[in-house]
Amino acid sequence: MLEQMGAVPVAELAAALNRPADALYFHLRALTRAGLVQNAGFRLRNGRKEAIYRTVVPQVKLQYEPQDPANRKAISAIVASMLRLGTRDFSRSFQPGNVVVSGPRRELWALRRVGRISPAQLAKVNRGIQRLADQVSVPAGGSGPVAGSGRLYAVTILLTPLDHRNNKFTGPQPKKPAGRKKK
């Protein structure tokens, strides 16, 4: 959300997330220590000094490095956190009178499909996921659902091959780096 709002004080971020501001400071400190968020200065409001925070880069993206055990562990922990947040948000939204669950204005989905996907179909799926991400990720000052009005939504997507269960990969094999030949 901070990524979408730009540079904002904690009170505004908390209001947008419908969370108490006190609950965000721990997370902002952790994100600051990780180098993902930075203090962007201060402003005076009602005679009080408010810290303003922003993301370090316009869009934070995960860097997948399957060959690096530390990266695999960190990325898996981040994905687990995303899924926990998604589960929590789903449970909080799934209340009578709070959400539309059918029809063209449906707001709540839970979906899992398993099937074989060809490389061409996978490319199409990836384009669809990117289009969805672009619809939800409108930068501060832009236009679209996040930029100003409308209800706040979270989209959590997980796409994963299942053939790891058989330790079988049928796609093109990654190239191995050239090494020194033994004499």
C-alpha cells in the first residue's frame, strides 16, 4: 500500500489500511532495516512532528534465485507471509453484508486449479497475471482503482509447478556455467 500511496505519514497509511497506526511502526522499522522503506522527512500536523515514509523503489519485486539456498529460504518466508495475510484478509472479509460473492461485481474469490499447461499456455497465463497486477498497481498520482476512490483490495496469486513431487522437470534445462577444465 505504501508503494501505491507514495510518501505518506503513518497515520495516513494506517487510515488507508484500516489499521491502528501503532500497529504499523514495527513493520515500518523492519522494512526500513531491510532497505525497502525509508524515512522521507517530516511534516508538522496539529503542532506535532510526523515522520513520512516511502518505498525505496517505485515497485518492489522479488528476485528469485533458485540456486541460492539463502534466497530460496528468504523468498519462501516472504511468500508464506503473503499467504498468511491473504488468509487473514479473506477471513475478515467473508462476513455477512461485507462482501459480494457472486455476479459481475464479485469481490471475493478463492480458487485453485490443477492442470497441465503447455509453454504457450504458460506465456498466456503470465500475461494475464501481469495484466491483473497492472490493474491493481496504479502508482500514486495515477489513475485507476488504487489511485483515489474505490474499495481497497488485495490480490494474492501463487503459480507453481507440481512436478517437483516427482522431481521431474520436462522443460528446457538451464545452461550450466562454463567451468575450468581439469588437466
